[in-house]
Amino acid sequence: MSPRKRRPPVRRRTRRSARRQRADDSPVGLLAVGFFALVLVAAVVDWLLAHAWVLVLLGAVTVLALVVRHRRARDRARGEAERSRSLRYALEQLDALHHTRFEDAVRDLMQRDGCRDALRVGGGGDLGADVKATDPYGRLWVIQCKHRRAGAAGSAVGTPDLQVLNGTARPVHGADVAVIVTNGRVTAPAVAFAEQQRLHVVDRQALGAWAAGSRPLWEVLRAVPPPRPPTALS
């Protein structure tokens, strides 16, 4: 016969621990804790009332901290606005960028021009839109970026690139202005297709004038749609 297995000893609570547990859970104990908490709060309030200067000092410090925080935020916003207005790119700088940083540069230039909501949306599944922005006149710009590492010596932007933009900018994204921006060349058939379909082309020459100057893109381009009429919400 196999020997019987012993059951592990059951730990029993001592009478003292059981009494302590009952005392802690009793309403009398909870009332006592609440009473002492009220006494402590009352003592703190009495002390503060007797030393009103402490409350005044705390209020003054709080107000001062809020003022300093507000001024820092305002100065930071002003500094960012000044940097944005003074943003300039040389073509050589744009040539040296990675294609995603090129899209960032186009977004930053649109922000410089006053498009506060300019956003880079390029990536997988972007449906032909690398940058979206609303200009101060209410027009939605959808921009497709074509970066060429070799600049003017790189492959030219052709009609198929414009066809992608034409197929998505207005039907999918609701663009008022559809633009393709490149630091390279654009073929003559692509330019002709863009004119037929009311698309706008920013080639290397136009990009240089826009990025290195101070005029907004809608002043660099020709035949841009007129501003949207104001609405009750504008």
C-alpha cells in the first residue's frame, strides 16, 4: 500500500488578527477615520484663515506662472510664424532631399504661404495626393510631388503621372486646384495634357521661383481658379 499523502497544514487566523480585522471593518472604525480626517481639514483651514497672506502668496504665484506660460507660448508662436515667413529653399537643397523630405518641404512652403492646415499625406495608398492644403481664399489644393535626385538630369515627369493626378484629385479628394510639383523636367505632352484637364504643373523653373522667393504659389501659377465665395461659416 502506498503511504497516505499528508494534506498541507491549514493556516488559521489567530484570535488577535480576527479581532483586528473586525475592528478595521466596523462602522465605528470608519467613523473614527472620517472624524480625524475632518479634524485635520478643519485645522488646515483654520490655519490658512489665520495666515491669509499664504493664500494671497499662492494666488500671486499661480497668476504669475500662468502669465509667464502664456507669454512663452505667444513668443514661441511668433517665432515659428517668423521662421515660416522667411522660409526659402534653393534648388540644390531640394535636389539633395529624400523624396519624403521633399514632400515636407512642399508642405512647409504651403504653410509659409498662409495655408495653416497644410499636411503631408504622401505614402502608400495616398491616391495621388502627397500634400493637401487650404489657402486663405478657401481653395483646397491637392499636390502630387515628383522628386528627382538628379534634378534636371533625372527622368522627366510624363503624361501617366498627370493622368493619376487627374483621376483622383477632384473625384476623390475634392480639389479646387490640382498641382504636380517636381524639381525635374516635364514632357511637352504632359504639359499639354495638364492644360486640357485644368491641371497645374510646377516644373523646376517654377519651383525655383516659388521656393526661393516670397510669392505664394497661386501668384506663381497662371489661371488658378478664383477664390471660393464666402459662406456663413467663413
